[in-house]
Amino acid sequence: MYKGNRIGVVVTAYDEEPFVGTVIETVPDFVDRIYAVDDASPDNSWAVIQQVASRINETAEPRPELAVTDGGEGRRVVPIQHEENRGYGASVKTGYRHAVEDEMDIVAVMNGDGQMDPDILHRIVDPVAEDEADYAKGNRLLDPEDREDMSTFRFVGNAMLTGLSKFASGYWSISDPQNGYTAISREAIEEVDLDSVTDEYGFLNHLLTHLNVNEQRVADVPMTAVYGEEESSIRYVPFIRFVSLLLLRSFIWRLKTRFVVQEFHPSVIFYGAGSAGLAGGAVGLGGSLLRSLRGKDGFTAAMASFATLLIGVVALGIGIWLDADENNDLEVTGYEYSTERTSSEQLPDRR
């Protein structure tokens, strides 16, 4: 247990044979149960998971305070395999559902590729354990030193998705939405409609939008980017295209659900006016340019289109401001709070 909370960790694996065993073995002792989910890997990831789980479970001490729904009190590692490949999000959701059934209070996620430092797991869990947040996630973008090992391509792609995710999720101060080092309370899992969240790699972005609609508090925790010899299975161009469209749909769904259906909020009007102004102004300016190229007078129309475009920008800005103000209380961005507990002397007692 950790600070009076039962802690579960979901370890996701797809084609991670060289790394997943080490990830499971290095999960900190304060974690009560590990859910190792193999997403029908084509390599020997599942065999490695079974071997490591068997070895750990043989020496694990019974924890009578835990719910016994998975086969025994002494079973610290729970191996789970999907019969067919279902996607990263599906693996996390499988782990979440098992952890909720086992009555874990907080559920963290560590990917099986070894990029998540187990020594900082307590920092990811702390905001939730101390009731500062309902969901906490790592952030590799806050400090230039933390992202030294991140390639320019990864950084630019992440920055683009960060901007789009701010619109979609409503968490305007939260960055690095692709960071899968997370922790979430059992109550937050139970409130989210997991079936409505995508099974694909856009799961993390999509989940943030659902958490916002449920008015859950989200914390950003600084961490260093770690990349080794592992090869990512993500094809970045199709991935960014897929997630961008997902975020556009998520943005519209969030505004409709939270600011129209649940309660009316004026940001919807300004978002609508801003979008219409930008679209109308851009089309008008394009038409004016074509008229000029054909030798016709397009100055008056161009000025009107420019004014429409400017009004659209102002309206969009007001919409963002109102949206951010409404969600300000849901964002935990106390970076000093997150980084001050980095030495073993500052760690609380672990039971």
C-alpha cells in the first residue's frame, strides 16, 4: 500500500519481448498488484510475462487487505492476454477493469518498453494519493533538460498534438498528452464510459476529453524523456492524422456535452462565431485575390473579408479564454509540488 491506498499498475505490452520482463520486475514494492497485459504480441512477450509472473508470484507474500478476485491472495502479478490485437487503449482499459474489480484505489500505467522510470512512480501517484487530482500524467516538455533525448521529429509532433489536445480536452495548462505514464483513481475510472474511449493509440488524448466532461482534476508531473534501443510501433504520419481527426470530434463532443447539454456556457457562442468568421473571412480573401488576378476590383471585398477574419480571431480568442477560465480549477500545475519529492529521504513510509 502507499499512503493508505491500494495501488495497481497496468503494464502494457505489444512486441516488447526484450523489455517487458524487466519492467515488471522493477515495479516498486509499494505496488500491490501488477496487471501485465499482452496485446496478442507476435513475438515472445506473452511467454516472458508468464515466466516473470510465475517467479514473482511464487515468493509473493499474501496481502489479506486485497480483494481476491484473480486467483489467490499471493498473486502479485496478473498475466492477461488478448486473443487478438486490439490496440494500446484496449490494453489499458483491460487493466483498468481488472484493477477496479480487485478494488485497487489508484491504478498507474507503465508501458512495457522500459521508457518509464520506476523510481519516479511515487511522483506520478502522489497527486492522486494526496487527493490533489483524480488523474496524473507525466510531462516531458516542461524543462529543456527533460527532453534532451527526444528527437526533433518527436518533439514537433508532440507539440502539435499538445496544441490540438488543449482544444479537445479543455485542459489548457496540461501538456505532453501522449505521455502514458499515468495514475488514476478508481472513482474516476468508474465514472468514465470506457467503451466510448478509443482502443487505438489516441486513447490518452481521448481519455482526457472524457475526464474533462466528468469534471475530473488532472495533474501534470515533470519527468525526463527516456529512449533506449526499443523501436516504436507507431507510424507517426498516419498516427498524427488519425489523432487529429479524433481530437476534432472530441472537441465538438465536449462542447456539446458539457457546455450545451449539461449546462449552457457562452464559450460555445464565441467558438461558433470565431469558426464562422475565420472560415468566411478566409474564403472571402481567397475570392478577392482571384478577382484581383483577373484584373477586377477586389479591394472592398478584401477589406470586408479581412474584417470578418479579424472578428473571427477575436471571437475565437474570447471563446478560448472563457473555456480556459471555466476549466482552471480542474488543472493541477503545481510543478514545485511535483518535483520536491525526488529523494528517498522525502518518501513517505511504504507498507
